[in-house]
Amino acid sequence: MNTTSATPADQNDQSPHFFHIPVMGTGFTIDTPFKVARYGISSAISLLDDVLIEQMRCYHCAQAGEPYTAIPDGDPDARAKRITAYLNLLNRLVNRQVEELRNAPFLPGAEITRYFELLPEGPLKREYMNMLSTEDPVAKSQRQQKLRARVVAGSIDVNIMTKVDGDTFRGDEKRSAVHTTASAALRGFALSDVGSAVIFSAGMNQRLYAYAAEFADFFPADGGLPKKRITLKVSDYRSALIQGKFLAKQGLWVSEFRVESGLNCGGHAFSARGSLLGTVLAEFKLKRNELYETLYRQCDESLIKAGRQRFVEPPRQRITVQGGINTAADQEHLRKTWGVDGAGWGTPFLLVPEVTNVDADHLRKLAAATARDVYLSNNSPLGVPFWNLRESASENERRRRIASGRPGSPCPKGYGKVDTEFTDQPICRASSVYQRLKLKQMTELHLPKWSQVAAREEIIAKSCICHDLAGGATVKHQIDKAATPAICCGPSIVNFNRTATLDEMVGHIYGRRSILARKPRVHMLMRELQLNIACLRNDVRQLAHGIWPGQPRHLEGIRSNLLSQIACYQQYYSQMLGGNKERYRRDLDNAVRAIQRIPLAAAIRRWTGLQRSAAATKSV
């Protein structure tokens, strides 16, 4: 069968742009579609925090003069209903904006003029420029009408973290699986009016994926395409294939694979066992047709077996990339070298106030941020490295609680409740309850003093990231003036030192201007490599202190994988990296030496001694 991934059928994601705005935190992009979708720009919102979602629905109803009826906590399906209601509101408001834009005159400053001015170079932009240069009034009007018909909205996409899928309770009674955190969010999206994509991130959740097959909107409809699409955020090809095949067996088609750099991104960071973006994208390019044909064949067979309507035409499957992109050259290199269909720009948009929700105080901190101010922390209660702004209000509050002798958060929302080490019902590792119990347990283990210090720091590092990540929105919109926002920007924020307008940022993305800070910039792929080495070094340090959660062989595997990936970079660096070949050769050689200097063998010996000591203590 000939692959059709390069010549797809039309479908409901028709954005004219090469970039999208990924989900950021819970609050930063919670209403970004309302701000950019009318210009054809797709963006994603998080479905984690239904309390914030309900607050934002109330806010935007008031702003738009729409009626608002609260959905109370006591409603048996409050989480799903809140999500459905909010998405329906966004959909109505965006459709209204697009209709007004289509009917606007082509005048300087008009919304329809801005729509076309923002576009990248291409056939549609040339049609617009030809219209501007047309002098005959009748011909000009005809061209304008054709352009109006070409206006489409960007997609109102949603993100669900598959691993944040905790059980929910009514009193002491655990509710059924359809009421878990992720399942309720999926139901809220599936029952909404929007025709967009759900982005599954953080790995496979078989229960959740099987649940998606219960909703008709994910299957081919009368027009031959699903109303709602599925996007998988993945870190490597193997993950894409495994998850894609599982979904295809349900008759569910993956419309897009979002390949994300494991570490060179905002929010939670995943090292992916040392896999590097360049080699991951090379594998996708090599096996893209094979991936498409395998999944299409399986999906088609499953649809036939289930007696469902098949695709009228083979559907589109996009490959996009995100994580650390901050120049037009980066984006163009990714498109030309690996043939990706688009790129995600996240962190730089935190400095665009008309697009994302960051309060004025943290905008100033982000603009002034240096490499020291943005660090890969242990703050996430999920046990995954987490990018953080060191002087955010959330971090300052965490340190204040520690100084007062009361570490831990009051846990006002509880979306991170995953730990049952001390309790029957899950609690959050960032909560004061958990940290008090864990610190008590640590003192009873009688660890060496140097190991006790490291263990204590690991425990009290955990901070509230579900409530505090909403703070940017709730403070900015004066919903909760007392909120202490957390800021999970990626490391590339240091390449920007001022706020920008949407027009400036889009111009920067397409190479029409540059808003980079005037200082040396490390190539995005080299920066990712440096981050992987730093992460391995930190993990080895944790192993030596007895607080590494895995086995030493995992770190040995990461070390070996990194060295082999660097060898690939050394062989193909001119294609993968472009630019200054001598500089990259030197950087890669330095990276190899840095990995070889990490004292993994010594850390394993110390870890083994700690394990024996702990075993002896337990036996006594």
C-alpha cells in the first residue's frame, strides 16, 4: 500500500500555521484558544484542574455577557460536566470571533488583516499579497471574498496526563473507573461540541485508551473522518508504535505524534533513558511510512471487525516536534532535515501576555531569568524532574513553610494524590501530612548523617504544582489574588529578555524578525545533550546517597545509551546539527569526556553498602 501521510485527506485540523502552542502548566494556556484560535493558531489547554476550569468559565461568561450556572462539587459528575461546559463556551466564543473576523473590512488594524499578516510565507499568503496589489475594485473585492472563505480557526486541543489518573472517592467509598481523574476528563472532552484533538501525554494508560473507544466522536463519521482526533505525545519511536498499535486495535486512529525532547522542555521532564532528539527524529523519518501502514492496516481491520464505518480515504497522520525550539532556524532545520509537519513553541510564549496567563510580577522575573534562576528540580510530587523558576511565589512559599518548621502544602486540590505508603486513601507527596510522616520514618531508619541530609532535602523539595500552577491565571484575572503561582518554564526562557506581542513572536517564529536576547545561544540539540548529562550526574549523586528510586543498572543503561547516541551525532553531526562543524565536533568530544568523568562505579559501591546497612537495621 502506498503511504498517504505526505498527501493527506482534508480534516478538521486545517491550521495554516507551521507551529502550535503546546499545553503549559494548568493555568498558563487555560484560555489561550480564546486569544489565538481566530488567527488560525492551534493551542492546547490542560484538563487537570476542573476547579480552575470552572473559575475560568465563570470569568469568561461574565466578560462575554453569557449566562453562567455553577456546577457544584457535589454534582456526581462535576469534573466531566465542568470540562464539557467550558469547552462548549470556548467553542462558541471562538466561532463568534471567526465569524466577526470573516466579515471585517480589509483595513489596517482590522482582525482579518491581522489574520493574513500573521501567516507564514506560502500560497495563501501570496494570495493575500496579490489582493493587496490589485487595483481594479471589482477584482479586488472578488479576491477578498475568496480570502474570507479561506479563514479557518485554530484547533482548541486539550491535554490529559495519562499517569495522573487517580481514583476518586465519595467519603470512604472508591468510585468506579469512569470517575478516575483522567477518565472523567476524557468524558468531558468527548461529550463537548469541539472538533479538535485530545493529547495524551506521559505514557500509555490502557484503561483510559480503551475508554476512549466508548465515544463515537473518535471514530470515522459521515464525512469519513472522526470529529475528535487523538494525538500522542511521545519521546521515542518505540513508544509511538506500541501506543499507536494499542489504540488501532480499538479502531482508534492516531492523527498526530508529538515528539517531545525529554528534558529540553517546560514542566515535567523525562530523560527517556538518554535518548536524544536528533536520533529519535531520524528513526521517525526512516520508519514513518512503516508506522503509518502498520497502524492504518490494524485500525482498518478493527473497524471492519466492529462493524463500524471505515475511513473513506486514508487519514492524515502528522509528525510534529517540540522542546527547546527558539529560533526560526531551529524550526526550519527540523522541517527540512527530518520532514516534520510542524513545531511546538511553548516557553517563549510565557513572555507574550496577550496569549498566556502570567502575572506582572512573574513576567518581570521571566524576562530577567538567567540559567541559575531556571533549574531542573525535584519539586514534583509525581517523582519526575520538574523545571522551575527558583524565585517563583510558590517556591518562596515552600521555603517559608520549611523555615517555620511546617514543611509541605495544605493540598487544596489534591490532583497529585498518588501515594498510599502511609494511608489507605492516596495522599500527595507535597502535602504536609505526607512530609510529616515521611520525615518521621526517615529518622527511624538511622541512616548516616550525610545520607539523612540528602533524604530530607528530597522529601521537603516536593511542592504544590496543581493548585500553584493555576496561580498565573487566577492572579492575573483577580480570581484569587492571594495565590502563589508556580512557573514551570523550560530552560530556553533565558534566550529571551523582554515581553513581546503576538505579532512579534509570530514574526520571530517565521524569521521575519528576531526577539532573542543578545547573548550566545547553545544549539537546541546540544543543549538537550548537556541537560541529559547533568541529569545523569544528579541521578548518580542520588544513588550514592541511597535515595535513587531505581536500580543501578538503569543508570548504567542511560550512560551507555547516551554514549551511543553521541556516536551517532558524531557520525552525522553536519546533517543533525548544521552550522559550525568544528564547534559541534568539539562540543561532542567534551560531552563524551563529561560522561566518562561521572563516578558511577563509586556510586554503585556506596549504594550497595547502604542497602546492606539498611537490611541489617531491619533484621535487628
